[in-house]
Amino acid sequence: MATDPSEPRQLQSVLDSYGFHEATVEEITAGLINRTLLVTTACRERYILQRLHPALPDGVSRNIERVSRQLLASGLQSPELVRTLDGATEARVDGARWRTLSYVDGFSQTAFLHAPDAYHAGRLVARFHRALARQPDGFEDHDMKLLDLDYHLARLHACKTALVAHRRRRTLLPLVDTLGDAASRLPPLPALPSRTCHGDLKVSNILFRRQDRVATCLIDLDTVGQGPLPLELGDAMRSWCNRAAEDNALAHFSDELFRNAVLGYASAATDFLDETERVSLVTGIARACLTLAVRFCVDAICEDYFAWDATRFTSHSEHSQRRAESQFALYTAVHDQRQRLTDIAGAAFSAGENAQAVTGLPFLG
């Protein structure tokens, strides 16, 4: 991710605004949106400092404060917002917005290589959903449309006209047409309840306890908002059940990880989901995969949203195109085995609380 040349001066002003004197700062490179730093103070206290992406709406940090308060009251771990010395939710320097969160110990992953990790992730997410079944007081629903396929298809269609005149990116036209054709054949989700969702349940947003690999905390709460749970869980499964990286062409949807993830969720969500939500899960997965493919394709054209890796790709556009192709391959894999996945999910939801009895076993599928 490119950095602003004035950022060292900005950063010192931000640190001063929190009273972080003589602090050390270490870059954390996992995020695709916000620039994230680990701050260690002279007293060895640790904090997470983020330079927020301009696309994030005002009020998102206030939301995190309210969501965290409710999660903690429900017995879950959560990063807490740290206000500036003058009581602001964010520090603003030269037009940039910076935010500090408390540090939560644990480790995250870029892919689930062990089936029990998916089980524990599913169980944590169910507890998260239960804790936020009542929307936090004062919450502002910003509707960031991250998983709104129709919204992103409209953006892709608008970009297609510009592609025709853009010689370097004209090679994206076949991919644009392929995504549009797939979307036209994708069945819609039925009418579903609106729930308070995390909004971005990718693998790296789950922290695990080091000593026993139990999932204990969800991070990156910028995207919390209202939405249908099959799409929320579909986006989670899109990330959790693919052992390959998000930009790896060898995308594969793992039955083993899927079974474990749904078992974990079911073990803590008995009588929480209604029947329509349960049977819509696989459609939600396919829709989430295709939505991410469309979003990455838009970014391959506009080059204005996701971070990209200049050590592996020659351009922002090339990296986003690879991600789009990978997510479309994952969509195809899910679409082709939708009946099998529906059967696996049905059996896992039927297990309900009994799924707790197999926690920690490999569940080879």
C-alpha cells in the first residue's frame, strides 16, 4: 500500500494526540483497506493504530465503541476504542483520519489449515451474532454495501464503457462479460430477516488463543451493520473453506472445512436461525464469491480501493484481476457442488448442540 510522504510527521502528531510518547511503531501488513500499525509505549503497553481508508464513513469509530461495549457485556473479547487526550474518537491530521484500539492478544491466519479452527471460528461467530441480536444503542447503520451484488454489478457496468476506450485494460472485457453472465443466472436470496452482522468475516479477522487454538475475538468491526445472515455466513465460508490465498488461481472449496464451520456455528446457534436462513446458506456462499469477484474486477479497472503487492505483481490492476479470477473460480466450485454442500449444511444444522461433543476432532470429510 502506498504511503503519503508526509506520513512520518502525521504519525508523530497522532501519537502525541494519544499521549504515546517514546513509543515504537511496527507495521502490520495483513489488511487490504486500512493501514494498520502496532504501537508499543514506553510502559510496554500495546495498541493498534489505524489510518482509515477514505471510503469509511464518519461515525464508524463511534460504532465500534458501541459494538465493543455490548460484546464485552456479553462475555466476549473485543478490541475497544481508545479516545484521544481531548476525547475524540479519531485523530485527524492533514485530512487523514487515525484511530486507536486496545490490543487483543492472539494470532490470526491467512487460511485455515486445520479443520478444528473452522469449528471454533463458526462457534465464535454464532456467539457474536447472539450478542448483537439486539442492535447496540446509538448504532448508526452506514450500509457500506460490501456484499451487495446488484450495487457492485451496476458499478462494473458503468466501468465497462470506460474499458472500451482504455487500451491497457481492454483485456478485462471478457472477465467483465463472464461475471455479468454468471450473475444473471444466479438465483436471488429469498426474503430474509435483517440481522446485525460483522460484515467481513474473512479468516484474518478472527483471533485465536495461542495455547489451545480456540477462536476468541473478531476484529475489524468497521463493517458491522444490518444484513441477511446467509450472505454474512456465505462470505465467511468463502474465506474459511478455501485453503489457497485469495489471489491464488487454484481456488478450492473444502468440504471438510465447511462441515466443521457449520457444526461450530450450529453448536452455539440452536434455535437462532430460521429454516429459510439455514437452507439459503449455499446460495449465500455462491453470491458472496461472485460479489467479491465483481468488486475485485471493478478495482482492476479503477485501481482505487484494495491494497496490492508490488513485489508479486506489475500493477494494482493485475493484482486485482488475479483476485477476481480466483474468486470466480471459487464461485464455480461452489455452484458445481451446491447440492452436496446443501446436504452437508443440513446435517450439520441438524446436529445442533450435539456438535459440541466433537469439538477438537479432525472431522475428516
